[in-house]
Amino acid sequence: MCTSCDETYRIFSVEIVTKQPVTTNMELFKEIAGRLFTNKVISNINIDNNKAYNTNDKQMFGFDLHLGNTKNPLTVTLENVETALTGLLEKFEDYSALKVTLN
């Protein structure tokens, strides 16, 4: 959790299995933000710490989501984030196995 400008952000780590190394994908980030706003989970989002790496013989794409909601901070939960992102990777054929964890 971090605080900035009198707003509390919860930090979530995202890991996605990819076919090729990826360090950024604006279309994916737009889709994530859209789903979280549409589902009224957040009012603010920051994405950072993008990285491509290998683990257990899998190519991974990872990044952190700093999520906040000025109107209702209690909506920023792991369960709500996971629900909002259900089916996200269907639009991205080179991505699979989305995992979100709360830091």
C-alpha cells in the first residue's frame, strides 16, 4: 500500500505467460484500466515495474498495478480486481495464464 496526494493506493502484481518477450503493451493496459473503471473498482490507476522474464521454462510478462478509489477505497480488493479482469486475455492470443496478487 502507498499513499500519495492524500489517496491510498493498493499495489497488485500481475504475471502473464507470453509466447514472446514483452515489456509493455498499451492495448493490454487500456483494456485493464477500462475494465477496472467500468466495474467501479477504481478511480485512479498507475502501471509500473514492467518486465519480461523466464521462470519454470515459461516466458513471463509482469508489472505492478497501483490502484485507488477516492470515492470508495473498499472496492479495491483482490477479489474485485480478479473479477473485473476475468476473460481479459481472450483478446490477446499470445498471452495466457493471468495471475494477480496483492502486494
